[in-house]
Amino acid sequence: MIFKSNPEIVFEQFEAFLNEITRYFVEEFEELFPKESDLRAHFRWYKSEGNSHKYVQLCKFSSRDQDTGNRISDLAWGGLIEQAYEHKKPFIYSVNQKYNKHEPIMWDDFMTIVPRCFESDREALDNRRNSYIRPILTFGISIKNENYSQKNELSKILFILEYLNFDKILIDTLNKFIACFHLGLNDYLKYKSKFTSELENDSKI
């Protein structure tokens, strides 16, 4: 009952849950990579504001900076996000470079996942009032090691994760939270957009 009357509590717990997923992933998997590797996991959310539509940082965790450091780059629709969404599977940069539309590339390799969870799509309108669908969340795994020459070795773990259907494990994990707390992702998106807008307006005062 408390969650229904205070949905903001669920939204805040959902963000904490996503943060915990990124932290847990990095801490569990970083030992599989060569020493001095920087492994990062992150979520982006779909931010629509006027004519601006992009995927921006929701949370991140890396073996080098933990949850601090520079924000991850904003991404427009297209590239590996669109491919992962349309094909309903992860896309790894090193074998799909032709689809990448974001430069410069700061990582040796990375994987893009678009979780197809309950109500995970957002319907929006373009300038001509035509409707289109965009996923609300994306998940990414990035790896780099400046001192390791055999870059293809860094990619092997990403290929193994794809083979083991890691994306389905992630989706199942998110769906369990969504079902347990009756979370509506579109409601969360409205909350996130409003909360972010208020923060940005406060920073301009």
C-alpha cells in the first residue's frame, strides 16, 4: 500500500537497484579480464525534451572510478542501440563497427543491450506528429586496457556473455523487480524527466 501511495519511493529504489546491478557486475567479472583493465557497466535512459531525443546516463560503475569520474556520453537513437533493439539481441562493437555512429571510440570494445522488459517502450511524436517507438532503457558493458596489446582477448568475455544469453538474465532480473513493486517504466520515465528538469532549472538559478 505504501508503494502505491508513494510511487516516488519505488522509482528511487529502482534507480538504487540499477546502480547495484552495475556495481555487482563489475565486481564479479573484473577478475576475468587482464590486470589493469577498466571494466564499466552502465544504464542509459531515454530523455526527450523538445526536439532533443537522446540516451543519457542513468548510472554507471567501473573498476577504475567506481561510480565517480566523468559522465558517460549522451547517444542519439541509431547505431548499436537501434540494432540491438531491432534484432532483440546484444551487439558487440568489435564485430559490428559498421553500425556505430558515435565517435570518438574511447574503449577497446563494448556491448550494447536493450532490455525488452515489461512496458519497456515509449511512444513519442516527431515534428510532423507521426508516432514512433523508442526503448526506455539501455545497458552497456565497456572494456579497455591501455597496456594490453592483444585487444581481441578483451573481447572474448563479451562473446561468452552473449553466448550465455546474459541479456536474458538481465531482462529476467529487471522484470522481477518490476513485477514485485508494480513498477511502470513509462511512469518512471515521466518521473525521471520531471526530476531531471527540476534539477537543471535549479542549477540555472
